[in-house]
Amino acid sequence: MRILLLGSGGRESALAWKISQSPKVEKLYIAPGNGGTGAYGENIKLSPLDFEAVEKAVDDLGIDMIVVGNEDPLVAGITDYFSGKNVLVVGPAKAGAELEGSKDVAKAFMARHGIPTARYRSFTAETIEEGYKFLETLTPPYVLKADGLAAGKGVLIIDSLDEAKKALADMLGGMFGKSSSTVVIEEFLSGIECSVFVLTDGNGGYRILPVAKDYKRVGEGDTGLNTGGMGAVSPVPFADGTFMKKVEERIVLPTIKGLMDEGRLYRGFIFLGLINVGGDPMVIEYNVRMGDPETEVVMPRIDCDLVPLLEAAARGDLGDLALPHSPLAAATVIAVSGGYPEAYAKGKTITGIEKAAENSIIFHAGTKTEGDSTITSGGRVLAVTSLAPTLTEALERSYASLSHIAFDGMAFRRDIGRDVTCGCK
């Protein structure tokens, strides 16, 4: 089988690593890939949003299956574009991708299907005064979300009512461009978060992948600005059998049934951003692909060949294929460029990757090759992932490996996983 994986981040690096291990794979292409994905396949230069270029690559390279890594092509309708063409696509159709493309659509979907989530209302510039009044009915902190895609940065959590009102005006005024022309305001839910991933075939078949927890804030102690993710761990101690049974019955099954009932074709990964509120799971958000950096801990814990499952999901029948989870724990720490998630420099030479890789898996994110060197090209640069019998040991291994890596301005959080390994906050 010849596979084309679309994307260029740490998630795609982890997917490429896993897919490349399958004996079913004759050739793996990654478009556009990054400075590390070439170790698992062949990088090709094209934009995942240029559907005609993707189609030409599919035809020229004899691609059997496209695996869509990031959300943008899915929301733009890449699965629909290839409908009826002689290639499988892992990813929902445009109607299914609306669960991430519009937070308003997602919240309304949850309401229709009785899926537990926070109380909310949506507002535009024309209804901003109603938005101010709705904020006044809530208790702080206040949660404001850009309706559309905002690269993981469109959510603001604000303690002051006056600041929340100002933020609403700023968002509706273009803070996130067209993505915040509608803003969803919802009540704040107090609890601990986790990420649940489901692979579904669009016909009622599904498999739940290993559960993960990521760390969004740039600063230790979950302080500072939101980022695309500073690290992740799997498994999540509180996501035990009892909790996951609630997740499956109250969220997974109603979501899959709701998608089918509404005719939203969905063959791919569903990302459930959940919060544990007193032992009960509630949905914070849907994403329509795997998470990043969660993929970097989930893929190493999948204890089987992933490619047959992807192929079966894309064909619409998972059948009786199993998706076993490894008993080992996985921990990822992200090395980022200084200044991220705001302005940061690029083009910094990275050293020590080979030494770090002796005990960990080094997934590249914001890197590219320049001659014999690997240099930084993004905010999140490397995901250092380790497997061990316990989360504590996996974290220790990742931090030890990270100590070998260096580039000018490198930063990382030193408290990833602390809240679930020692009860600290």
C-alpha cells in the first residue's frame, strides 16, 4: 500500500513513525513533512490545502490511501473532493468536520444529542450587548471561544468581568480574523482535563485509542499564554474503567449516532476534549483529527499495526479488528523556540538529537534540514517522547534525553505530568 500523509508537525511525525512500521506499507509520502519525517518516508513539497496538487500527487505516485493529519484540509472539504475517486481518505467529510470548524455548530450538535457540555451562547458584533449581559449572568472565570479555527489559540479564559467584556469586543472586532466573527461564551467548568480519541468508520464501528492529557499553557504551573501544547502523558490515572464507561455511554456513542443520524459522513479520528467534573465527563470541544502533542504519546502506546485499522475505517467497516493498548506509559516534553507562542526566531541549529534518541523517540515538529544540519523552523520544535513502566519513569527518561538537546533560545516546561504523578497542581 502506498500512503500519503498530509501535514508537517509533531503529530504527523508520530503518525509517520507508526505508519512506517507496517508491513502493509510499500511507500510512505509526507506532504510537506518536516526535518525529521524523512526518516520514515519521503517528504514531498505541496500544500495540503491545494487539493489539485494533492490529486496530482495521488495520480503520479499511485497513492492508495490519504491520511489527513491536520484539521484545515478537512474543514475545507478534502474528503468530499476525493469522493468517488480511486483513493481512500482517513478523515471526515466537510459536514463532519464542522464539529471542529465551528464551535457554535459543535455546541448545538451536543445540545441536540444530549451530550454533556457547559452552558453556552453564541454572539456576533450585532448582538454584542446581549453578550455583555450573558457574561454578567456567569461567575468568573469567563470562557470566550472564537467560533472558527484559530490554530489552537482562539480560547480565552479571563477572571475579570470588565476584561471579559473588552475581550469579547476585541474578538468580534477581528482579534482572530474571521474565526472570531462569532464568539461562543460558555460557563467555566472546574476539573481536570483529558483527551479521548476515537477511530470510527462512519457506520457505527469505532475503537477508542489510549487516553492522553496535554498541557497547553506555556508556563509551569499552567500559567501564561495558551499554546499548541507543551507536553502530554498517557495513560491518565483518573480515566479508569468507571470513568471511561461513562465516556463511552454518554459521549462516544451519542456522538457517533448523532453524526450518522444527521448524515455527517465521518471516517477517521474524533478528538474528544473532556473535563472530569466530580467524576463525570463533560465535553469541552471536538476536534476532527488527532491532537498534538497527544499523538506523540498515543501512537507509541498502540500495540498493533495501525494501517489495517486506518484502511478499514476509510472503507467504512472496522469489522472485528482489535486496537490493543500497551501497558507501558508514555510521556512527551516539547522543546520550543524562545518567545513562543508570541514572536520567536527561526533558523537556529539544533544539536544533540542523536544522543537524545538513544533512550527516547524524538518527533520533529518545527524543524527543517539545511545541508547536514537540522534547524528550527517553528514555535514547537521537538517532541521528546519516552516509554517506561510508569509515568514517573517515562517523564524522567524524557527530561534526561532532553538534556542532550540544545538550540539558541530553547525552552520547555519542567513540570509536565506532575499533577497526575504526585497530586501537585
